Amino acid sequence: MSLSCSCDYDYDPEPGMIIWYSPNDYSLLTTTKRKRCCSCNELIDKGSISTSFERYKIPDSEIEESIYGEGGEIPMASKYMCERCSDLYFSINELGFCINLDDDMRDLVKEYKRDYVG
């Protein structure tokens, strides 16, 4: 994807849609194993500064709705960003752009420089 200024935060989540919540700050990676950065794909060492994104799925079947309730959220595995990509993520987010977690933050910064800085 690319940078977008039009975020639709008042959307009505569709069944099966995966949503994630933006963290407020950095944290230490406290998982039992190293994790891959969802942006640059580099390994993040245990105990390193990173950012954790909690993800959820909107129920898409009657069984899931009976377990999690209508409008409920099914917890999914979190995604993580390394410190470098987290720095870029927070900067781009602060500028008001919408961001897809799977985008490479380095490419988004290059796009910002090319299209918005000149």
C-alpha cells in the first residue's frame, strides 16, 4: 500500500475483518522467542525495544458470534515492529497518515519524501 490521508475510523467492521490497535509507546519484547518485524522482516531479539500491535478478528460465523458475542473481537497473535520501524511508524502516524502494518516503513518514508517534501 501507500500513504493515505483518508482514514475511515467510523467504519462498520465486516465479518472476518482483522483489526489492530495502535500502541501508545514502545515496549520490551517479552515473548519466549525472537519475533520478526512485521515491517522490515528483521528478527527482534528478546528484551529489545519494540512495539507490539494487538490484533483481533471480527466474528464471521454463528459459532464465533455465540462465543464472542455480536460485535465481539476474537484475539489473534500480536504483530511486532523493531525499534527502527517503530520510530518511523510513530512519526508517520503523527503526521496523520493511515498505515498498514504490513507496509515497509522505510518505503513509506521514501514515498513521503518524494511526494510531500519534494
